[in-house]
Amino acid sequence: MGRELTGVPSRDFYDRPVLAVARDLLGTTVRHGPVALRVTEVEAYGGTDDPASHAFRGPTPRSRVMFGPPGHAYVYFVYGMHWCFNVVCGPEGTAAAVLIRAGAVAGSVPARHVPGSAREPEPEPGLEPGVGSVAAGATSSGTTRGAGPGEAGAGSAGAGGAAAAWRVASGPGRFARALGVDGGFTGTDLVGSGPVTVHSGAPVAETQVGRGPRIGIRTGRDRPYRLWILNEPSVSRGRPPRMPA
């Protein structure tokens, strides 16, 4: 059983080894304004000991926040099209972060935060180089799929049916877009009063946690640092890593 959280966790929750934080982020809810996404898939990235991490070669203008105090956001741009939302953790100066790979809609997501087609495949980045809204559990036909515990499963995807809700935050790029964050949110204190906060959720039993290698990286592929909630529709589908030409 993961560590049970109460309200918004303190700095101490993030000041732990990255794998412990990654495990306990499963089932929590990330909030930004009216948007609430229940975390269903994560990847852990270390510091100078992890060749797949942005922090592997030490602090850079982009990765400096990973070396700072835990409990802050790290949002970076990838493939020239996607933002990726990460949570900094571990003792200050050591560098580590958890990439949030997928989430389930736990409220409503403004249509402007939904990709033009959530049915199209999204690139699978690791840490290496309309009108209307989508309601929790709703598909474009108004039926439900994958609504989390206690989540409303009613509603439709708005004009024309933007996307099935279970796909809206499936994949790191979609998660960040649904949450409504970009690079300007790097350094945001997740322990403070906002604008982005992490909230407690029902603990996820160990028997419901899947583990495996990270997706879309060329190095460090032997480490089982990807964790997800089993049988959760919003969990992203992995692709083979891009190999050098």
C-alpha cells in the first residue's frame, strides 16, 4: 500500500528517494484552477547517476530546478510540440524528478486544453533529448469509460465531441496540455497555495501497481522506473525508443 496523503502533502513528502515519491504519487490528484487530473502513470528520473535524466551532466539552465528544493514543478518542451510536467523530489542538490505520464480526468477540462484529436498517437518523451469541456469518464458519445473512484461519469465532450475523456491526459504531453501548464510554470511551488497543487487520493494497493522500463529513452532502459495503475484506461501506450541513425 502506498503512503496515504492528507490534503496537500508537505515538503517532507517530496524530500525522499525518487522511486518512493513516484510510487506514492499514483492515485493523487494534480489541480490547476478547475482542472483536476488523477495520476495514473509516472516515471522516475534521478540525477548524475541516471544517464536518461536531464540532470545527468549537472545543472544547466533547463535542469537547474531539478537541483533545487523538492516539491516544485519542472516543465520542459520536447519534440517542438509538447510540454511535460514533472515533480522535483529528493534532497536539495541531488537532482531528481518524477515525470507524470498520464492521468484520469477528475473534473472538467476546458476544450482549449484538449488536443484537436486525442485519438491521434502522441510522441512518447522521457526526460531525454472548440466550445465546451470534457467531463470525467465521458466519451464523445456521452457514454462512460474509465472514470476513477468517486468521479462523475456523466456528460459529453462538447461541440462535435472533442475526445474521449480517458484519452485526454493519456501521455505526458496530453497531461500537461489538459492541466494547462507550460514552461512558465517551472519552479512553481506545489506545496504552497497554487496555482498548481497536488492533493491526496485513495491509496493504491501494491497489487494494483505495474512496473517496467521507461519509455522513449535510449539509455538507462534497464531500470524499472516506470510505474502505473493496472487496468487503468488512461495509462499511455509505450513505443520503442528512437535509436540513433
